[in-house]
Amino acid sequence: MSTPSDLVEVGFVDTPGNAVGVALWGGYAYVAGGGFSVIDVSTPSAPVQVGFLDGFGGWDVVVLGDYQFVTWHGQEHSSLLTVIDIQTPSAPVEVGSFVPADLGALLGCRSLGRTRVSRK
């Protein structure tokens, strides 16, 4: 991206809802918003959705190894941190979650490759 004003779209995939948060890891884009989509981006000109987990919309996504950490909002909670197992990108599975006692908004933060989650 030596000349940002000369950007050209090379590929496109439509995801359910609005894409709010995106993380790239190992040839995949993990997209939050309208559920969680796993997009194979190994061929940038032909991205393909290979996995999906429905049920909520996310704000921010961080991927570390085999896990995706997502802050999100949903019908049952005003805020939540969800941990999703992505070892099999075509079949993401929620493996844990945390709801703060006061249901305050969670913010996902990235810092030097580490994940921090703090209350707003």
C-alpha cells in the first residue's frame, strides 16, 4: 500500500448484517457483526465464507491461536465477552463467555499482540 489513494478492490464477500470488527489470522478473516463469519482469504480475489456462528452481533475481534475473543451485544445481555474455538474454521464453536456484574460495556483492546479487556 505504497499509495493509499490508489487502492483497488480485488475481492468481495457479503456477510450477514454489518461487518463491525475484523481480525486476520492464518489465511482467514474473522468478522463480527450479524453473527460471526469465518472467511477464507487465502485467494484475495475470491474470498469465501467457510464458517458461521449465529446468534449475536460483535463489536471487536481478537484472534490468538485457536481462539477468537469477541466483545458483543445481544438480546440477553448489554455486553459480553465470548470465546470461540476456531480450530476448525468451518465449524466455529462458542466455548465460554463472561458477563460483567454491572453489565457495563466491554471494550476489546489490542496491545503488542496481547489481548486486554477492560470495562468502559
